[in-house]
Amino acid sequence: MRCQTLGSGRIIPLIFALGAFAFVSSSAHAQGDEKQTTVHPQAISGPLTNPGNGIASFHDGYGERLPHSRYPDTGIEYQRFYWNDLEPVEGQYNFALIDNAFAVAAHHHPAMNVGLRFMTLEEPDSGSRIPAWLIKKGIKGSWTSDGKTFVPDLDDPLFIEYAQKLLNAFGKRYDGNPELAYLDIGMVGSWGEWHNSNFPNVKPLLERYSPAQLNRYVDMHFAAFPHTPKIMLISGGETLAYAVEKGAGWRADCWGDWHNFTHDWSHMRDDYPPRLAAAQATFTGFNDGWQKAPVSLEICGYMAEWQSVQHYTREQVQATFNWALKHHASTLNLKSREVPALYRDIVDKALEKIGYRFRVTSLTHDTVGHAGEPLALATEWSNDGVAPIYLRYRVAWRLQDADETTVQQSLTDDDIRQWLPGTQRTQFTLPVPPTLKPGQYHLDVALVDASQQSRIKLANKGLRSDGWYRLSSVTIQ
């Protein structure tokens, strides 16, 4: 029952009609002497809503979730939490906050994955976001001039010790959670965003601390969450390259800024290019980091403001989404605010490529099988997206009889996290029970989670009510 990956490339698919089975359309044919059947499942267009992919729902969606007509369907629930809320009393962790994020994601239809970030600092006048009990222990740092907010010294051994304890506690509970899409490496700077530019009287972060001092916080996240995909904001200087070299992906805030702050400077032209080029110069594998961990983008402002305030043209918005595709983005945080009708088709078209998008392009198997003898399946898949999937889901095959009863279901050994954009060819031998009665049986496929529930929508027709895809049929003698 071993599944083997044979190669890669690109192909365009199709579904078939075979015998008495109502498969949706065409290009099904038997090869040569009809001992084998090859089908080309029909492709579908339009966005697919899949876990950990595409559009994010931001901080519980700011209350009521917008209808699909005003905001695309979401595949990820992105949540951020401050230390003083996570550990209000020393050693007493508020797991309920994060459990609720997973509950929100699970109750969404379809169910979403979760993205998390931990934070220690907000605004100068927001008050301290690290616990009062920790400040009382005498950690190093400074107060704002009005005495309202404490800015911790990130190089203080005592602060580091308790920060690691915090991460370890949450890592012990959530690392490897199959619904945790990624951990955003935070704890550093305002909102965990690796800068303190909103604190005018505090020395800039990258001037105050050396790369080695900041790299420690990357190591802390990796130590606490070794099995969870991780991302890091591109504001971290040399530490960004360090994080990606260790296996993290990256993210960018203020994506889509062409003149949000001034007409003479923008993130898209003047900020991102030099940061990413510097990271590539520091670590030559940086530009391939997307192959192992996600790229996540968060817009500047809101898309409604892109129209009403910034007056971005469709060409500028198209360039924004083209940039996301060029850099192999998997998730786009549109901040759960309405997408203007003027731009909606641009968004939806990009969502056909953002992240992963799997489809079956062909399936070849024996036209006639025999009870007790395994059925060989040769399958060609295509990932039409710009990135792989980063969590483990399994390819599952099943046989169903005319009454829709599953008579055999098996998992392959394929690791679909390795399916980069392009074509993958796989082989699998599906066991056929020796007691199976002669007749015609449906052949279905699904990408399933650990409980063998179908979770990933394919870009194919043939979807069943339980999330499986009907591809072919086989006669068992």
C-alpha cells in the first residue's frame, strides 16, 4: 500500500461518465485492449475555501461576520494575545482565550485553522501589556514619561526566563495541534511586530539590540513550538533571515500600500524590496523559504479605504495581488472588513492561486478487479496554487457499493506537504477485500485529517455530500 511520488510538471484536468455511473463529463476512455481505464476528472474554477489558506478572519471578525457577497469565505482565524491577558497571575495561564479561538474556527463553515501571535507591548498610552506581577519582580526596562506603560528590556535575563516559561506553557498545550496553521513569532516590539516606531522616546529596536540578542526570541519560539509552522514579520532585520534559515516563513504588514502615508514613499516600492533583498543576501535560501513555511500578508488600512481615501486604481490593486502571488503567499489578512465591488473580481481571481489548490488531473486503474487482489491506482495531481500546504493531511481512497456503503478505505503514504506548485504522479495499491461480492463499485478520493474526515476541497467536480470526490468505477469479479 505504498504511495510513491514520481515527478512534477503541470496539466489541465477533466470528470467522466462511465457505464451506469453518472460521472460528470468526459474524456474517460479505456486504453488499448480496455484492460485499463483512464479518467480525467473535470476541473472547476473559482475560489476554494480551505483550512489555513486564502483569506483570514481577523480577531473574531470584529463582531458579526460579513456575508460572502461583501467578504470572501475564510480559511484561517488569526488571533493575537497580550502577555498580561495570557498569564494574569504568575503560573496561571488563561488557556481559555486560545481555546475559544479554536472553537470559533471549528464552528465556522467550513472549519478554519488558527494562526496565533503573542505580544508584550502596544501603544505608549495603552498601559503595560506584560503582567504587573512580572514588573514587580524587578525586570529591567523603562516607563513612558507619563508612567503609564512599561517597556521591557529584551536582553534582561529575568524577562527572558519568564518569556520562555510562557511560550513553553502554551507550546506544551498547542504545539502540533492539527488545527494550528502557524505561530507568528512575536513577543518583540509593539504588537509583536519587531519595531517600536510608535514609541518616539525609545531607541529604535534594531539599534538598541544586536541580531544575536533578537535571535534568542526566534529560538524561544522554535523551542516551545517545534512542530508548528512559524512565520515572522519582515521588520526584524538580520533576524528575519535567521528565522527563515531555521525553517520559518515570513509575513508583511501594510501590504498594498502605494501611497498610504505619503506620495513619495510606500511599502510596496520602498520598504519591502530592500528588506527582502537584504534577507536573501544574508541567507541565500531565503527566497525559497515558502517551500517549507507560509508567507502571510496583512493589508494596509482597509480595502474600502483603498477606494474611498487612497483612490487606488484597479491596476494598482491588481499589482498588489500579483505581488502576493509572485511571493508565494498562502494567507491574506483583509482585516474582516468589506471588499469593495470595484475590486472584488481581482480578489476572487487571485484566490484561485493563493496558497495551495489541488486537483486530480488523471486516474488510471484496471477496468476489472478481483476480490482479494489489490487494485493499482496511478494518479496525476496538480497543485495549481503558488505554495504547498503546510499541515499534514492524508490522501485517502475508498470503494463504495451501489448503496453508498464503504467496503474499503485506505490511506496512502504521500506527504502532500511536499507537493509544490506543478504536477505530482503517485502510485497506490488499494486493498480489495477477499469477501467482496462481484459487481460495480465507485472509486472515491479525499484529503483527510487525522480523524479521516475529508477537509480539503479539490478543484474538481464530483464532490459528494461527505466531502469525498467520486472519480471512477471498477468492476469487481
